[in-house]
Amino acid sequence: MNTQNQSLDQTLVAAAPAARIEVLKAALAAFIVGSALVYAMGFAHPSLLHNAAHDWRHGMNFPCH
Amino acid sequence: MLKRVFSTGLLAGLVAGLALAILQHFVTVPLILAAEVYETAAEAAATPAAHDHGAGAGDHHDHAAAPDQPKEWSPADGLERTLSTSVATIVTAIGFALILLAAMLLAGEEITPMRALAWAACGFAATGLATGLGLAPELPGSAGAALEQRQIWWIATAFATALGLYLMFRATPLWARLGGLVLLLLPHAIGAPHPHSYISTAPAELAAQFTASSLVVHAALWVIVGVSVGYFWMRMAAPIEAGTSR
């Protein structure tokens, strides 16, 4: 019984950091993609992007001109 | 996990972006179009020779370009311009949703609609209030300092405010909380880059109305992003994850 509990505890201890690392990886990926999307729409300089998003940039107070 | 994060971000951003596209069509865009009438008139009066370049329909961005540069694409007024603005709105909303998810996951926060709404309120304080205090929302035709400097100040202020709020609300040591307060104040102590003189072709009343409308639209975006991130995150709990996931 004790051995069973011990091995269960060990599994849980091993599983917790692995799950946390998976969460951190997903969070990092979401942060990078999210920032890239906001940058492209709100800040990128190419005139194609600026002109397409012009009204939105003004509306959201992203520095525009 | 990756699939759940990105599906949530995509769906929440889509919902918020569509709602915002409709809202701003009636709230901020009419004010921008009204300001452009003044801007175009002022340009035509200042540079009669530039008529060939700046006076046509859909040329509302040409004031940034030198007169001898070739004409660059910009959406034609009407449906094309509305669609173009709406796409930019939806893509940015997806970006905000993903950043919100990333911040909550990194902090180990439980993601529910109410909690995500509280985090989104901090997002609004960072990207709407703190940046707006230094650089008020501007209509086309206003004078501003160099664009790069304002963009750097904007991004740095948003990050510093978000981090500052996190430290003040979540850090335990007193020094870390005080550090958070310093981060909140620092961008404003340094000061946003401003032009040497204030020039605006649009009437002050129009500009004031735009500033208020812009903040309302900005707040609405974060509110809808927050609530939908929480909603879709809970909806997408995989059966196997449901017991253990945050």
C-alpha cells in the first residue's frame, strides 16, 4: 500500500513540472505570435500595411503618421 | 495545450474583432473621415501644386509621401476601406487575445471569463490609458513628434505598465510592489515625445470627441477579448484535461 502510494506520488511529482513546461511553451508561442500580429497591424512601417490599417491605427491610438 | 491556446485566441479574437469592426464603423471612423475633409482642404490650400497627387478619392494617406514618389496602394473609400479596417481590427484582436492568454498562463492564473476580464482591464490600462496619457489619440492632420520615437515610447509604456500592474497586484515583497509603482510612473516621468508646436487641421471639438470615442472603443475591445478568452478557454477544456487543467 505504502509502496503504491509512494510510486503514485513520484509519478505526480514527475508529471507536474512536465505539464508546467508544456504550459510555458504554449504561453511563449502565444506571446510571440500575438505580439507579431499586433506589431504588423499597429506598428509595421511598410506603406501597404500602414494604409490598410490606417483607420484602425488612429482608432486604437497606435502612433500612425 | 498548444492547440487549446491557439484555438481560444483565434475564436476570442474573431468574436471581439468582428464586434469592434461594427462598433468603430459607427463611432470612430466617421470622425476620422470628417477630419480628413479638413486635412485635405488644408493641404490643398498650403500646396496648390500638389493637387495632382493629393486631391483624388482614396488618397487620404499621401500627405506622408513626397510629391514625386509613385502613388502607393491604399484601400479605396467605401467598402474596400471598411473591409481593410475590419481585417486589421480582427487580426489585432487575435493578437491581444493570444497575449492575454500568454500572460495568464505564465502567471499560473485560472482562466475564467471573470478573471480574464480583470486581466483584460489591466491590458486596457496598459495599452489604452497609460499610452493615452502621454500620447492622446489623434485624428489625421495633427502634428506629432518623429513616428519611431512615439512608437518606441508607446510600446515601452504598455510593457512597463503591464509589468508594473502585475508586480503591484501579485508580488509579495514590498520592494517588488514599490518597483511596480515605479514602473507605472517611469514612462510619464520620462515623458512622451511631443512636437514643438501643436497643430491640428481638424476643429478642437472634433479632436476631443475622437479622443473620448477612441478610448471607449479601445476599452470595448479589451472587455470583449477578456470575456471571450475566458469563455472559449473553458469551452475547450478537453475531457482529459478538465480535471487537472487551470
